[in-house]
Amino acid sequence: MSKPAIVGGIIIAALTGGAIAAFAVAWWPTIEAIEPPAPKSFDPALVKRGRDLAAIGNCSDCHTTPGGQAFAGGLPVPTPFGAVYSSNITPDPETGIGRWSEAAFQRAMRRGVDRGGHHLYPTFPYDHFTNVTDEDDRALYAFLMTRSPVRAPDHPNDLSFPFNHRFVVAGWKLLFLKGGTYKADSTQSVEWNRGAYLVDGLAHCGACHTPRNALGAEKASAAFSGADVDNWHAYAINAQSHSPTPWTAEALFHYLRYGWDADHGVARGPMAEVTANLSSVPESDVRAIAFYMASVFGAPSRGEAKPPSVQPVAADTPGASIYQAACATCHESNRPLPYSGINLRLSTALSAPDPRNAANVILSGIRPVSGEQSPIMPGFANSMTDEQIAALLTYLRGRFSKEPAWAGVEQVVRDARRSETVSLQTSSGDK
């Protein structure tokens, strides 16, 4: 056979194979509907385990609208391509997953395909959930199928062309979705592997803390390097962290378990929802997550000291005067957290690349958690103008951070005030 014929055959075979692969990814059969199983048919211990896993996965916060019924969906998830609305994952037989078999549920988790064979948008982070074991999928299924069914039809997505056609998702999966559950690293400890399994799987930490490429996929080469989420900046949680004080496993555990740490401050924005859920799961799982993430941050530099205490304020600028009147009473009280304001020299928000998170907190405040000893801070959206908040932020950056001055502070404040951020929950209360 001639060389051109051989090359031509290879090309034809490659194109045929590619077409078959594309068709295999694009087309999925319907999985037969079942009669909704009785809640009592599930082992209570399995349901309890599923409840803990759902909390680690933060499922309720993505699948519940503010003031809405749990897991009924309808929450808009903004993307560069438009808004995708979360689905109803209650066991309602008509609008939820009540007629889904366990196999259908597992396919959605692993392959991002619903019972009817339709591709799910990767705002549902199945690129992480593919790591979840069969046993944990079974527990999650048991938990969700024992929730109260809610009739709530799916909200139509608001996506631009061609992203409003689900076959586009098939191409995305060919490029970015990798199959297979988590593989333990034999060179690491049991606790490290448990943490890695949770972080890369159900907890899907990279979904918020990893920047994405033009097609919306996480940049593997920049894992945990920080990204923008819902008008907040999810900080870098690796060696690029802007935290003035290095994170340790114990500090991470306290922050994730209780929503604050004395050397790092208070969880706010979407992270407050995460810590609220982690407050109720087995402590061993939170410690495993903290242990693993501490290894991602890397060991603190030997001999690195904490930032110095806040010094007396010289009220010689508008921002300084505002700080003295509105902030100093709490932030210079020297009372331990969570009952006082953090030493602002420890604030990651003031050392971050931009002032968005700090602006959001000043506007919205931090609400107390009902029935718990929790941080609290009033919001100043109604008592300060944009110019006053910008002046305060500029002063705080210069006074309490070693980083260069921010640019465009007033515009950031205006954008934050116009967004829904000022009305969103910035602590775990009233959920």
C-alpha cells in the first residue's frame, strides 16, 4: 500500500473515530422512570450520611432560593454566557427527581446528564462530582429522596446563542470532563487523602477558588489561585494567598468549622454559607479538609511573625475620621473574636488585589447567627455615601496593609451598591 493511501486511511479512521466519540458524548438514552420510593425504604444511617455529604457539598445553598423551599431549585447562577437556574432536586415526581432511579442520579453526578438524556450545564459541578464514590452517591440519593417533595417547575435558563443549545455542552465535556473516581495517593496519609477526596469532589472548592478559561473550565495550572464569584473575590487558597498571616491546619479548621479565626477574620459572602454547612458535619471531615488544604498552602516561613497590633489613629483625613467614628470602637477593643472586630492588620480583604470584598462587608455588615456565639457587624449602606465608603477603604488600605493603593475604589463601591450583594446574607444566619 502506498504511503498516501496509508496516510489517507489514518485520516479517515481518525475522523470516523472522532465522529463516533462526539456522537457517543452528545447522545444519551433516557433512563426509565420509577415509582417514587417510600422514604421509609431507606436506611436511616444511610440518610444521615447523605445529609452530611450534602452539607459538605453545599447543595442546599445552590438549590434553594432566598426564602424558598429547600432543594426546590430556581437560584440563578451568573456566568459569562448568561444565567443558569438550579434545578429542583426534591423527590417531587413531576418537577423534581422523584422518578429518578439511583442509576439516573449517579449518571447526573458522574456524567452531567439528566434522566431524560439531556446534558446538564457545568454550573452543576459534575467535573468535581465525578470523583465521588458509588457509596457516597448512594447516600446522597437516599438523603434527597427522603426530603419533602416540592412542586417547582424548572426556571428557563437565560443564555446567549449558541450556549442555549445543550449540544454545546457535549463539546465542552469532550474537552474538559475527565471520568473516574478519586484515586488515593499512597505516599500520603489517610487524613490527607480524605481531605483531597472531599476538596476535589463533593466540596468542589476549586469551582470558586480556581480561575476559568474562556470556555468556563477551571484552569488546572492555576488551581486554587483565586477567582471572581457572585460579586465577591474568592481568595487564592494556595501559596499565592494574600493573607497577612499564614494559614495553618488548625487555623483552617477553626475557620471552616466556626466561620471565623482570630488571625484571619470572619467568613462572609458565599463562604459564610460554606462554613455554616461545615459546622454540622463530622469534625473529622472538616479536619481532613483543613489538613489537605494546609498542604496546598504550603508550610509557613520559619520565624514569620504576626502583623503588629493596630496603632492609634491620627484623624487627619476624611477616611481616618470615619474610621475613628464608625470602626475603631470595635476594631481596637482588644476583645477576643468573635465579640470584637478583627485586628485590621490581619485582614485578607485589606491586602487583597481589589477592594470588592471589603466594600461588600462595609455595605452589608455581618449578621449574627441565631442561637450561636457569632461575629456581628452593622452594615453602612444606609448611613454612608459612596464617597465616604471609598474614603474609608482608601484609608484602611493605606493604614493597615503593606500593599500598594487600590485604583478605582469609588467605582467598585458604586458597583457593589448597585449589585444584589448588599442584600445578600454575609453570615450564616437566617438561612
